[in-house]
Amino acid sequence: MSQSTYVDEVHAITNIIQHYIDGARTGKGAAMKPAFHEGATIYGYVGPDLFGGPIQGLFDWNDTNGAAKDINTKISSVDVVGTCANVRVDSDNWTGHRFTDFFNLVKFDGHWKIVSKVFYLHP
């Protein structure tokens, strides 16, 4: 059995992040869910209000917000060290919003999962 390379890991991670992007585009929280660990959290500010807690809050918001058919996303960076990773995703026109997201991932039993998301909602 060959050991995976950095490039293999980046491909695996970007495939996980694609679930998140697809969920945004379709407006379906269930499409995002496979990318996240069941204990994942989300934190960031929406104006002066803190939006935070279990990741289910993101799925619920996404269902309510609806499809972002014209979203434009860029995976701006991927850092991988062993079984830990960090990914930055920038999104323009998520139903009129612009976000910068930072995802922390852990590789569990050979599979990457997002364990936390922090975000910045641009004014």
C-alpha cells in the first residue's frame, strides 16, 4: 500500500470542501453535511451579532437562505500537516453576501472532516 502524498491530501480535502460549496449553490444544508464532523462548530459575526454553536445552525441557515445559484467561490489556501488541515474559502455573491471562511479539518480513520468553521461576513 502506498502512502498518500501532499497532493493526494489536498485533492481529498478540496473534494470535502466541494460538498460545502455545492450546498451553498443548491441552498440545501443536507448537501453540506457530509463535509462536517458531527461535533463541528461554527462562529462568526453577522453585523454586531455573534452567530455560533453547533454546525446544525449553518445547515438551518442555508436551508432558509436558499440557493446561491450565482455564487463565485475560490479555495484560497490549503495547509496540511499530518492529520490536520486548514482551508480558506472566499465566496462572492452568496445571495448577495460576501464571506471569507476558515475551515479546520482532521483526518479520522483515513477520511477528512471539517471540525470547525469560522467566518467573516464582509460589509
